Amino acid sequence: MVCPSSSDNRFGPQVLVQCRPFDFTLLFENVVFAVVPAAVFLLAISARIPVLVRSPVKVTSHKLAAWKLVSFFHQAIHSVLVCLTIWAQISLGMLLVLHILHLTIHIQVSSLRTQSSLAAGILHLVVAAASVLLSWLEDQRFIRPSDFLIIYFSLSSILALPRLRSLWLLSSFLIQVVLWSLVTVGTVVVLCLEVNSQDTAPAPWISAIQQRDHI
């Protein structure tokens, strides 16, 4: 049987068997696996970011990085933590670029577009941009990994897999498969870096530097 052209533009949740075996519709994946989690995350951090902005700065990352590099042999672990923090924010920026590329190509492929494709893509971009800001604020003000980022990117790492499977089953869209594979890997990398990027208890010598510099 021929797969109807509009089969993926229905909520489903299951797509017709003649299209793909045991798979969700793309519309369902966009709404449930992308739009809803992203919207909840943005609502949550919209209350968190003002709190962080009003909080005093506890760590100035570039100052601590310099001091930790000077005393590398004495405080090697702390130096690694600062590097991970920087790489976490760089990885978030790279993830934003990947989402831009994915959305740009995705909206040009009519067979992959659904009623919620554009909304899902734009929300992914907003989330990635907001995550860079949130990661930076949490890094400077709370000296520990952000629970919001860890929860969201943990969930996103899992929810990216059904979309990746759908694109693999739609094997004619190789560029989309490659880009979404990179997005999935990038999400996992961001999660790992965020989990390990910050120390929960700064060493006494770091606190002394902070007090001296009034940070």
C-alpha cells in the first residue's frame, strides 16, 4: 500500500503502518517531544533568570581560570572544572548553530514539514540561546551545575531518539539524518559537560581570592 502524503501531519500518535513500522508521526514528535518540553523549560527559567540576575556574583570565571592555571600542579582538578565550564558554554553555542542548520534545511523539505515543525524549530533555537545565558549566570552565581539544564537536556537526550529513528526510517533524507544525529550527540555532550562543569564547594584559596577581589 502507498503511504499517504499527509500521514505525518496527523497527531497519531502512531503513523500508518504502510509508511513506517511502529513509529510515531512527525507531528506527534514535534508537539510532544519538542514543543511541550521546550515551552515548560522556558517558563521555568523565565522565573529563574531574574533571581540569578539579582543574586551577587560569586565567581568571575576568567579570574578563577587564570589563578587556577597558575597553580595548576597544586589545583589540577579545579582547573579541569573551569575548562569544563567554558566548554559547556561553547558546546551550547555549537548546539544552537546545529539547530539553526537543522531548521533551515527542515523547512525546505515539504514531506518533513508538519503544522508544528516551525514552532518546534524556533523553540529549540530559543532554548539553546537561553541555555547559554542560564549556564553563564549559574556558573557565576551559584558555583554548581544548573538543575534546570541537567533535567532539560537529560530529557531532550532521550526524546531526540524517536525523531532520529524516524529520520533513519525516512532514509532518503540523509542531510537531515546527519544533522539530527549531530544535534542528538551535541545534546548529550552538553549534558555531560554541565553535570561536571562546576564544583560544589570551592577550595579555601579560591574563597580568599574572591574576598580579596570583592567578587
